[in-house]
Amino acid sequence: MPQVDEKDARKVAEAARETAWTRPSFGKELFLGHFRLDLISPHPRPSKADRTRGEAFLERLEEFLREHVDPLQIERDGRIPRDVLDGLKGLGALGMKIPEEYGGLGLSTVYYNRALALAGSWHSSIPTLLSAHQSIGVAEPVRRFGTREQKRRYLPLVARKEVSAFLLTEPDVGSDPARMSAQAVPVDGGVAYELSGRKLWTTNGVIADRLVVMAVVPTAAERHGGITCFIVDAHAPGVTVEHRNEFMGLRGIENGVTRFDRVRVPVEDRLGREGEGLKIALTTLNTGRLALPAVCAGGAKYSLRIAREWAAERVQWGQPIGRHEAIAQKIAFIAATAFAMEAVVDLTAMMADEGGKDIRIEAALAKLYASEMAWLVADEMVQIRGGRGYETAQSLANRGERPVPAEQMLRDLRINRIFEGSSEIMKLLIAREAVDTHLTVAGDIIEPEIPLSAKARTSARAAGFYARWLPRLVVGEGTGPRSFAEFGALATHLRFVERSARKMARSTFYGMSRWKGGLEKRQMFLGRIVDIGAELFAMSACVVRAQLLARDGEPTAIELADLFCRQARRRVDVLFDALWSNDDTYNFRAAQQVLAGRFDWAEAGVLDPSGGGPFLADARRAAEDTGRPGAAATRAEKQEKTKKDRKDVKNPAGGIAESESVPPAGVVPGS
């Protein structure tokens, strides 16, 4: 395993970022304190051709799901049956996003997302298979980065016949790609590569025919090297699926561990140039990121239906439970949030289809917000269902009741806060984009390696920028009582968004002024800034969507938007307060004491059914194979180290250590 420090890891990730902002971005402007409502209003609409094509496919997909897919069977067997997979291929579901010229359906992003949401309401494993195949599998990177020949060769295959997978993560490498160990060594004078390594959590990898694999090409004098992307035949000699993983939820997915042992890959199957693999991976994830929030939005809408129907039918203490205030509050939250999630996903997808705007921040916010809120929505729905929310759908069916998969929804939705970028990682990635302008203008000032002469020039440039920028954050349209009047009753919420955007930008500037280069370590502060931005984006999306629906004959959308905005405003107020009034530093110090074992007495009285073995068996095995010193440390050595660590951090006064140090992030804002 390559040994890299925080600085090296940041350089690798930073080099893979899409750094240019050549198109307007609502999200970028929002974090700068500029409420560019004109970038999202009037709300975009799908073209007539997209609607016709998309609605026709949704009808076929719904009919197929109802007539040929048994969601209870998928849950029982832990697999999507072969006939279901064949049926999806026959529908063209593998090629929803692939252009028609290559045998795909050519659906717009909006209708692709709606198809995933529809399929997810039947069983979540189906959209997981489909999105892993075409949002991040072979289809998307080849469509965006492939040569003409690669497109002609592979897109027709994955549109109708072959299942594909995306292989990036390794057993000991998650969000830190600089430590990637899989290698692709040039052979035969550079006409091919030999690929070796192991990949973990390969969704679709167990049944895939074609793979997108990231591996490191060794650097040499005659070649750039670095993380590189390859199209790999999953049935080639040397490719082995070692294990099929099992999870809390999504029990039908084919996710495993894949080993490559000197697998020969022709140079024609390299995607992009050497060293561009991480950029391809991140761009692909950015593009495909809307698939996940679409499924989350579908889950929220289904939760709303179940909560509404159940709370109206179930009677306790003489009246339907929805008439009790404690339950009514939950229903109001579910209804408002489900509307907001769909508004965020649809707006971002339509902007993606229009193609004139940079939606990298909006897509990331959609993923973060939808995955977090879907979990809360499903949890409240389960609480409303009570004991039946905890009971499996199969058990309910066996005793004659409606088989509502409430507990399954919780299990299935939980992973969305983790994969394709955990919520913590997403906040740091979004924060990096949110402060990009500041780093461009004043970044050299906080970099220790920059010469003083360069810092002086940067200071002069920064002074000019902030002299123009800061005054614009003092007043704005949000202070005018008649601003946004065209939105009627919802105008007050847009005024709040505008004022809050300026306040958010000022808060970010204050944070930079206070902590300078240390801001990247203030993950809780940055996370709250991002959470504020997410709420403001959701409010904006709700308002413009409600106006669109009202014009189309659904005036009650105004009421739902108002309901959501009222709830979101309270959350924003709490987040602003927590920026400067919190226990972050104290909690961090306490955590270091916990890690050092100072409070291990608090763990007494329980057993560890896992047996206490290594958490990362693959990493331990690799370390022992390489003979790295200390790889097979004895129990006595580890106990002695724990004692030493505990002694090192102990405060003479017996309290939490006073150190101000903050550990490196798994992915810092700079990455």
C-alpha cells in the first residue's frame, strides 16, 4: 500500500478536480452571497420529444414491474432473478441514458431519474443495478471520454446485452485515492497493460460482463503514469470474483470483491490518457450523482403515501392517529420534505438536460440533501406505522395484512448516506467548491510554501477583490418588502433565501479570516455552511417548482412549498447559531481521549461477538506479505502502545487535553 501524507493526498485529489468555471452556476453564486434566481426561474421544462419518449418508457416499465417482478421474492432470495434481468434488457432499461444511435433509449436525465424512482418504489435493488450500470459503469465514462471507436464498440453492448460495473474502491482505500495499490504495468513495448490488484464493493461486479477499472500506471521517464482508467472484459483470464458481499439492505444487488492477476488489457481499452483516471472517475460520479437522490426522492414519496393512508385509517383513542398532534407533526414534515426532494432533483436534472449551466454543486447538494432527508422521512414513516413498521413485509403478508416494506425502506435507504460519497465527504467536497473563488483570489496568502513576495502580490489582489465583494453582502433584494412580488405568498421565503445567502457568504469570510489555512480542518464549521446552502437551494427549488405547478393547474403546490420553507427556515436559523456557538473543540479533544483508551472502563460489561480480530484483514494480510515492520504486532505490543498513547494525551489536571490540534481529514476541503 503506497504511503502518502495529507499533503500528497490533497495534491492528487486537487489535480483531478474540474477547476474551470466556464458556465454559470446557481450553487456557486449562492455560496458567494449572490442569489441568482434568474438561473433557475422560470423553471425549465422537458422538451416535447423528451416527454413523449420518457412517458412511454415509464408506462412500459411500470407494466413490467407489476406483472413480472415480485419484490418479496427479491428480498427472500437476496437476488434479482435472471428472468427479471433479461426482461430489463429487453425493455432497453440498460441503455436508458445511452443515445439512440448506439442502441440506447436516449432518455433525458429527468426521465432517467423518474424511471429509477419508479423502479425503486418496487424494489431498491433494481435502480441500484441500473444506475451502477449506466450512471457510473461503462456507459457514462465511455460516452463522455471514449474515442469514436470505443463508443461504437462498447455502447451498443452495454445498451442491450452486457451488465457493467465501476471499480474504484479497494479494501484499504476509500475516499483517499492517492493510496490506490492496483497497478497496470505497460508490457510488450506499450501495446498492452498487465492489471493486478483487488477491488472492493464492486456493485454489479459479481454478474458484470464489462468493467471500468481504476489502476495506477507506474511513472517512468517516457510516460506520465498515475491513476488511469481501463475498460476490462470481466471474463478475461485473471479476473476472479472472490466474494459476493451481503449487506443490511439492498439485498438483491450483486456486489463483491474482484481480483485481477496480471490481466492483459490492450492499450486501445485505456479510457483517456494515463493519469486522467481520477478525473474521469470524479466527473463520472458528478454526472451520475443525480441517480441516487432520484431514488431517495421516490422513497420519500412512497413514505408519504403510506404515512397518509395509514394515519387516516388507524384509529387510537377514538380518532385516526393523524388527528393526534404528535403524529400530525411527522406527517407535515414528510409531506413537505418529499415535495422538496423531488423539486431539488427535478430542477437539477432539467438544468443538466439544458446543458448551459455548471451543476456540479447543485448535483452534490442534491445527493447530500436527499440522502440525509430520505433517511429521516423513512424513519418517521416507520414510527407512524408503529410495530407494523418494524415487521417485515413478508411477515405482514403471511398473516393477511398489506405487505408494506417499511423496515426494508430504512435498511435500503441507509446506504445512500455512505456510497457515492459519504455525507461527511460530500460536505467537504462541496465546501471546497464553495470557497474556490476565495482560494483563487487569496489562496497563496495561507499557503506556507509560497514566497513572501508572491504573498504580497496576492494580498494586493485580494484587497481589491474584497473591497468590491464585501459591500455587496450588506444589503440586497431580501431587505425590500416588495422584492420577488411575482411569487405571491412565497416571496417572503425568497427574501429570506437572499438575506441568508449574503449572511452565509459573510460567515464563510469570517471563518477564513479567523482560521486562515486552518479552515480546512474546521470540518464542522464547513459542514454547517454546506447544510445552510443545501436548505437554501431546496427552498429556492421548491418555490420555483410550486410556481410552475400552480401555472399548470395545481395551486396546492404553493401550500406545500410554503410548508417546507417554514420548516427549512427554522433549521437554517439553528445552523447559523451553531456556527459560532458550539462544543466542537471540546468534543474533538474528548474524542482523542476516547481513542487513547482513557475511558475504556465505560465499555465494561459487554461482549464482542465479532471476536476482536483485525478490522482490515486485507490490509493486515498485505502488510504481512510485504514484511513491513510492525505489521504483525503482538497483543502485548499493542497494549503497551495503548498505555503510552493514553499517557501522552492525559491532561495533568485530569480533564480533556488542551491541545488545539485537529487531525487530517480523510478528504480535506482542498481535495
